[in-house]
Amino acid sequence: MTGLGVKKDGKKISESGDHIKLTPGDIVFNILNYAFFAIFTLSCIFPFYYIFINTISNPELVTKGAITLIPRQLTIANYVSMGSVNDLWTSVGITFARTLLGTALMVFVSSLAGYLVTKKEMWHRQFWYRFLVITMYFNAGLIPWYLNMSMLGLTDTFAAYIIPGIVSPYNIILVKTYIESIPGEIEESAFMDGASYWTIFHKIIWPLSKPILATIAIFGAVGHWNSFQDSLILNANSPTLYTLQHRLYIYLNQSSNIGAVIGSSGDAGNLASSLNTKIIQYTISMVTIIPILCVYPFMQRYFEKGLMLGAVKG
């Protein structure tokens, strides 16, 4: 008979198992749970939404504070006007180049190193792996780091963005742990067929490791895209090598100084100019955010699986 139910853990379940009758406590919990996460999600999304609607609204309305929840008098003039900002697109190109190249090299080296430290045949494998882990806990500090980069010739050069980040101990550990979860019989059968370590790596291990590689690729891309300290310190004397985040940092400082001067003068015309500068800041902020927001959804399905499996074993 259908429709009759049995109780399991205090919940009424039909014989077919298709229907669960929730208790009043379950209903209250679900409502509070959904409400909390809905509010939390909105609190995370709203700042981006607010900045975005201000960048596509009439600048005059933005300066009057008339834009709150809905954009008005839509326009892309703010984005078009960014073409006149000095060296902005050069910084965009530098940031794109370092993100693509730096992430690609980091993923390749991390995957190769992660595979190597899983091999018992590796010379002093335990020593090198522990040495790698130790580097995560000790940091010499900013000044020794700068002196080291300077002695290596990594100042005022694009290589300063790429070489220091190629080896990432944390990502290597994630890859190593993930590779160890792959059945060893697959590699053994390849050895029996005469495959070398390199053949096994790029024809078997690499394709099977897509989830964890996508995960560390997201870590690397976000880190390269948002980084500006290396640009600020190592390439301070080379404006053509400034990253987008560094350029934004300069504009924010300049606009803050302008705002302080205008605030003391009380000139209404200059005040409007200051507010337009604020709109430019909003627009640049969106330009720095949008690329990562566009890439992340495509990597999401790999990201969750890779992060979970890569953290199962230490």
C-alpha cells in the first residue's frame, strides 16, 4: 500500500521514500538557514552591484547620490572614457600577461613537482619534500626578500612577476595529495607496457588531475591578477611595468589627495570634478573584478572537487 508512512529519526517517510514530512522544528531551522545564507549572499553581492550600477548610470545623477538600487539613464561613457587614462591599458596588458604566463608556468611546475615527490625512486624524496614544507612556515621578511630579488636581477623587469611565483609549496602539496589518490594500478600497467615516467605524467597523470590543476590555476590566477606589492616594490622605477592593481592604487592615492585639497577650498566646481574622479575609481574597480568573475564560473565544477580531494590526505 502507498501513502502509509514509517517514522525514521522523528520524520515521517512514505514507503516509497519519495516524501519526507518535516517536523515544525525542521521547518523553522530551514527558514532560518535559508534566510541567513540569503542575507549573507546579498551582503557579499551588493557592494559589487552598487559599484556597477554607478558606473553605468548618468555621472550627474551619481554625483548627486541619486543612484541607490536601480541604475538610471544607462550609459557606457564611463568605460569609454577610461581609454584616455594615462598608461591604464598598458597596465591591463601587463596584468593579463603576468596572469596567463605566471599561472601556466606555476600549474606546470606544481603538477610536475607534485608528481615527482610521490615517486619513491626520487633521490632523498623525504628530505626535499620536508624542505619544501618548511618554506611555508618561515619568512625572512620584506627587506631580505627585496635584497634577494635585487641580487638575482629581478628588479625593473617583467620576470619579477613570473619567476618568484613559479614554485608554490602549498599547490605542490595539493597536487601530490591528489595524485596519491589515483589508483597505482594504472601507473603500474603503463610501466608494464614500457611507458616512461614522462609518458605516464603527460598522458595519464595530467589528464586525470584536471580537477586539482583547475583549483590551483584559480589560486594562481587570482593571486597574479590582484597582486601589486611586487610591482610597487620591485618595479617602482619602471612605470611601463606597473600592474593594473598598482595603477589603481596610484589613482586612489591621487584622488584622495585631490579630495583633501578640495575639501579645504570649498570650490563647488572642483568638488564635482572630485566626484567624477570617484566614478573613475568605480569604473576601474569593475574592470579589475570582471575578468575573475567571468573565469570563475567555468572552473567551479573542477574547483570544488579538486579542493576536496586534494585535502583528503596530508
